[in-house]
Amino acid sequence: MGQACREARQASGAVRELPQAGLVALSGGALAAGGLGVAGIDTWFCAVGGALAGVVASLAVFGHPGAVAAAASVPQPAASTASNDSVLRRAIEVRCDERTAILEHLLDAVVLVDGHGETRYANRAATAMLGSSAEVAGTRAAVEALPPQVLRAVQGVAAAGEGERRRIECELRDEEHTPVVVTVALVKPGADPLVPIVVRNVRTEREADRMKSEFVAKASHELRTPLSTLRASAEMLADGEIADEAQRREFARVMLDETDRLGALVDRMLDISRIESGMARASLEAVDLAALVEECVQSQQIDAQRRGIALALGRRSAGAVAWADRNLMKQVVLNLLSNALKYTPTGGSVTAEVDLDNLARSVVVSVRDTGLGIPSHAVPRLFGKF
């Protein structure tokens, strides 16, 4: 009797551990997937497949109680067999619930289909992405919501056998044409193959790539202009084409100005990098914005006089104090004044004002100029990086 009980416990442990690899693999894969981009989906895809295989194996055992009795080599009394069967059923049910809960909370859509593309399982994300009919078992609703090449990939993977995997970059058939990466693999070969489909929305990654490309293009353009001016001026000085001392001094001044412009551009790029990486931290304090704006106006007077522009500080409200980072606010005001001077013709004027908005309980800093203004087509890019 003792030997029979020990063998029954061994059989129980074997069945309990049957789908464990799927759960462990998915747990590790899901954690790793949190920091992966588009290319990372292939790294953890097998983890999802392992968990799905675990669910399928668990359901197979749960649906066939005779398999539990067959696992024990020594016959057992009917009462003992029924008790062990009940315990095993409960253990398998708990494991199935665990795996289902993990799959349901994934952000990526996961659909398990057979070799014909008919749905066996679809998680919550798949329903949200592909429609409510995607979770209906025994239909092709989920696969048909995807581009046709996905169904061909499912059929190809099922026919090719174990180890086959396909990766497809495409767009969903929705109004927004959502870009996705679809990975298809085989987790159960044979006469009744099972193929998991993982669909990841990569719109955020694509938008980030686009913004990076745009940033590089704009930065290159901004760098090229002052560099071209510096090179032209340096070549003329080196070739001795400028004999007049006054002209040489003027060229030297232009070169210095362009050097300052390059330095300011590099500083701006570094500031953007620090802000986007989270390294920049605002040091908040009570700032007298009227005094700060007056300081900025004074620092720009030399540039204004050189351009022949009247720069003045207009209305200043007493008590214009705000909780802010002084250095960052100073940079903002200097940028506004610098742009106003740059785009105001000779003989024009630039006026800075500091006022209180008591209704909104805020301080308003404004810079007005008599320049050409901002073209309507440039307004959407007003708050761009460059």
C-alpha cells in the first residue's frame, strides 16, 4: 500500500510539472519583453509559445482523467484513485488559470490557431486590436482581421514542421492603418498543429524613429549653414583676397558670430538630450521675473545696437514672482529676445513686458517685435526642437 501511494504521488508530480516550462518561460520572457523594441519580439516569442503549449497540455490531461490512472504502475483502491484524480484536476486547473492570467495581461495580441487558421484562443489584447469576434473559437475571424500574408505564414509554418518561424511587418486593416510586427511559429507539430500568432503595435517605435531621423536632418542643416560661412570667410582671408583692414575685421567678427552660433546650437542639442533622457532636473525657487527679464534685456543691448534695433523693457508689474527654475527661465527669455532681434529689420523695435494675470494667478512674459512675423505654414512647427 505504501509503495502504491508513493508511485501515485510520483505520477501526480509528473502531471503537475507537465506545463511548468511554459509558465517559467513566459514569466521570464514577459519581463524581458518590457524593454525590447521591434526587433526584440523574436527573442521572447518562444516564451509565449511555451506557455500556450503548457495550457494545451494541461487541458489535454484535464480532459482525460484516465491518463492520470495510467501513470501509476501499481493498481490502487477506487477511493484512493478518486482522491488523487480530484487533487490532480484541481492542480491542473490552477496552473491553467495562472497561464491564462499571464497571457490576458500581455500588451501584445496573442492568438492560438490551428493549421487552417481557426482560432483556439485569443487574449484580451487580441480582442481589442482585432475586434470582438477574434476570440470566437473555431472561426478565422482573428486571422482574417490581419493581412492575408499572415494566413499564408500560418499554413506554411504548420506544413514545414517544428522549428519554423515567420516574421512579418505589415499594417492592420483598420482606419488608422496601424503598423504591426507579426510573429508566427509552431508549438505543436503533427496532424493537429497549433500555431501562436503574436501581434505587436509598433506605432510608437516607428514614430520615435521618425523623430530621430527628423532631429538628425534638422541638426545637420543648422550645422551646415554656419560652417559654410566660416569656411568661405576663412578661405578669403587665407588667400589674401581682403586687403582692407576694416573688411578683415568685419570678416573676423562674422566668423566669431558664426562660432557663437555653433556653440549655442551644440548647447541646445545637449540640453534637449538631457531633458529627454531625464537627466535634467528643475531647481525650483521663487524667481522675480521682472528682474530676470530686465537682466536679459540688458545682456542683449549690444546685439540690438549693432543691428540698429531699439530694445526696451516695457510694462513691469510689481510682485511678478513665480515658482520656477531661474536658469531655465532665463534661457527661455534669452531665446525669445534673440529670435526677435534676428527677424526684425534695422530701424525696428523689440519690447519685453512682464505682467500679472490675477484671474489665472500667473505671471505673463511677452516679447513683441516689429518684424515680419511667423508665416502661417510655420506655426505648427513653432515649438519644434529647431
